[in-house]
Amino acid sequence: MTKESVKKGLLAGLHTTWTLGKVIFPVTLIISILQYTPVLGWITTIIAPLMHLFGLPGEAAIPLVLGKFLNLYAGIAGILTLELSVKEVFIIAIMLSFSHNLLIESGVAMKVGVKLWMILAVRIGLAVISAVVINLVWNGGSDTAKYGFISSAAPELEGAGAIVLYGIEKALAGILQLAIIVIPLMVIIQIMKDLKWLDAFSRLLAPFMRILGMKPNASMTLVAGLTIGLAYGAGVMIQAVQEDNVSKKDITLAFIFLVACHAVVEDTLIFVPLGIPVLPLLLIRVVVALLLTITVGYLWNRADITRRKEATYGQ
């Protein structure tokens, strides 16, 4: 059983890497090249006036644009170029936590079957609402933030050839990193599935899944995204949808939870060197994810009950 499980897991991992690589490669290549053009600067200039709504200076648009189009590390690199208060850094951190790496992670959501507009609305909506609320409610954090490390920014390059080559190398590196994580993970998942360990795991999580309005067979999707993120956990999610008969409703609810709270440990810890309070950052993400998912799940269930009643009365 183990050899067959390893074989199936390897094939599933390679298939997932190929499927997601077709999203990651072009997006990473294009955004990497755009860093060396005026395009991101134009976008930053357009949204800079909106920064005051969030209690941020205009130049805070730089890390927000970098983080939303690339990833949290790029956003942090942008933060390090600015002199900001603790409160301002915290607001940027919470906005990026909800809505970083939008292009790739939204592409992953679409591969699983979740509507693009829903993911963008939830992620951008949470980022905007949380920033406005924190700006209005928090009166402290006026001290200048002291950064504990220097993050590497994009290298200085000259010539179109060098820039394109850098973009290709970065895109290939992203796919390689994905493969290194996803392929062994898929093998482990397949072995656990064949040994029936995942069934026991799903039963343990069943009460929590019911609270969120989901069935137990969506548990692996939730755990994968919660621990290793949307992009790296996508292989488990795609396999769960295909093999475990996870319903459209449950995968949508799982993604609503995960867009607010995915890779929650890593995405929280990387903000520690910026000198901001990370425990409130963690609690905000978890509480918002729980409340939002429970609310949407409840309303969805009520709508299903109403439709069934109407169908019964109509007969």
C-alpha cells in the first residue's frame, strides 16, 4: 500500500505543481518586470490620496502596492524604506495580512472553483474596513517604529534582457519552491488517506467544522490553508474538491475563512522584527475569520432551507 500511496502522491504533487505553475509563472514574471517600469509607480500615485482614509501618509501606498501585487516580504521591504509610526506600520500590516499576493492567490481560488469577485471582495473589503476601524479606535502607537532587520529589495538591473532574465529566474524559483513543498506534502497526505488517518482527523475536527457551517470532509482544505497558506496548500485543496466530494458551498466557506486567516503563524511572525504588537494582529485575523465564516455559513444555510420550503410548497 505504501509504494502505491507514494506513487499516487507523487503524481498528484506533480500534477498540482504543473496546474499552479501555469498561474504562478506568468504572474510572477509580469510583476517582476513591472517593478522596473513606471507602472507600479503610477498605481501608487493613483491610490496615494486614499491613504489618509486609513490614517496613513501618501507614501504608504508603496508597501501596499508591493504587498498586494507580490507578497508580504515585498511589502515589508517597502515599509523599511519609510519612516512610520508603530500605528501606521500596524495598519499596513493588517491590510497586507488580509490582502497580499492577490493575483496568484486569487488564481488559486479560481482553480478550486471559488468565484474571483467573492475572493477579491472579501480580501480587499476586510483590508479597508480593518484599517479604517483601527485608525479610528486606536489612539496610541505614535512612537516611530524601529525595524529589527533589513529585507532585501529588488536588485538594480540594467537593460531589458537582464530584467526579463531576472523575472524568469524568479518565476522558476517560485515554481521550484512550490514543488519542494507540495510534492512531499501530497505524498504524506496520500499515505495518511490510504491508512484512514485522515478519516479520524476529520472526525476530530467535525464539531469545529459544523460551527463554521461546513462538513467534516472540508477539514483538510481548511488545515492546509491555515498552516501553509493558499498557494502551497492549494494542492491539498484541489485534491479534496476532486476526490473527497467537497461541496461548492463548503469550499467557498473554507476560502472565506482562509483569505482572512491563511498561513496564520508564518504571516504573523514575519512582522515581529517591525516592532509592532503581533498578538493583536493574530487575534484580529482569527476572530474576523471565525465571525465572517460563521455568519456567511448561517445565512447560506437559512437560504437553502427557505429554497427547500418553497420547492415543497410549490409541489
